[in-house]
Amino acid sequence: SAVISQKPSRDICQRGTSLTIQCQVDSQVTMMFWYRQQPGQSLTLIATANQGSEATYESGFVIDKFPISRPNLTFSTLTVSNMSPEDSSIYLCSVGLAGGELFFGEGSRLTVL
Amino acid sequence: AQRVTQPEKLLSVFKGAPVELKCNYSYSGSPELFWYVQYSRQRLQLLLRHISRESIKGFTADLNKGETSFHLKKPFAQEEDSAMYYCALRRNNNDMRFGAGTRLTVKP
């Protein structure tokens, strides 16, 4: 299993600002994923972040808006840039282990005013 | 196209009644399917996976390739089963595609 810590757990931000979400894992993992869960919606994959390579973004998500860092095998950050109210969402960090199971952080609830 | 469909957003049953949460998928390869659950104020967690063919908390799910379904079933629902349930399909690059989710409410 894996224990994942996300910071911040929640934040209220002003339009036009940027926020960086941190994800720390208690073990070394190759694959980390960032998901978004908009109010009343399911989880949507933003990008896959593998250590040592550029993040791979899903359709509809771009690096300029959601830059991701993956400096080592236990840590990643997701930045939500130039925020608008439409970015209000829960952002989830997850890691994939052998067997296919994903472990999730508790999420970062972002409200943009 | 890779898609997971959960047709019911809300499902309500009485305690002790059987419950079935529906999930259909479309995937060109050999699918790996999972059910995840999110209890109130808890993080999303794995409930069961089709490969294991196991029963967790009384829940089972059988992969039916002919009907492209992976419905979650429990013969006697309990109040503590009330939660949000997501069906998920594992893709080749190991990430998951999630269905829209079904909120199950078990009434006393």
C-alpha cells in the first residue's frame, strides 16, 4: 500500500492567481497521477507524472495551465495557473502500484472567487 | 473509445434489501475493471477488482465480456454501505478511467 499526503487540504484563491499543490508519498513510486473532480462530477485525469520525464497531459489539459513537477520518486507538485472560478474543484494525487490499484490522497479542495 | 458508464447517479434501498450498482464499459483490449468507494469524509479507496474474483464487505462483481458489464452486487445491504461508488477501467498506461459514480443510500 501507499500513504499519500496532500497540501493544502483546501484553499480559497482569487481569480488570476496561481496555487501549487504538493503530493508526498511514503514510498518510492514510478507512476503518479493527478486527477480533478469538479463539483458533482467524476474524476478526470489531468496528467501522468513519471520521475525523470515530462508529464503526459490528457486531452483538454495543457502544461501552461497545469505545470507539474516530479523531482524524485516520492514527491510531485501540480500548479493551477491563472485561476478562474471554473477551476474550483477537488484535485487528487494518486499513485499506481503493482496489480493496478490506485491509492489516493485526501484531495485539495480549491475555491476560486 | 474507452468509456465507463454508470447509468444511475443515485440509488436508494432499504437495509437488508439486495443492491446492484450497474457499470458498463467499452474498451478495445482486454479490460481490467475495478470498483472504488468513497465513504463520507474519507478518501477514495479500492473496493474490489475483477481479477481477484473476491468478495469484499459482502460485495461481488463479475466481469461479463459479452454484455461488457461489471455490475456490483450485494445480497443484503447495510447502512454502512452508504457511499459513493465508482466503476473504473485500467488503461494500458496504468491510469484509470472512472465512471460518473453512483451514490448509494441505504435507509434503515
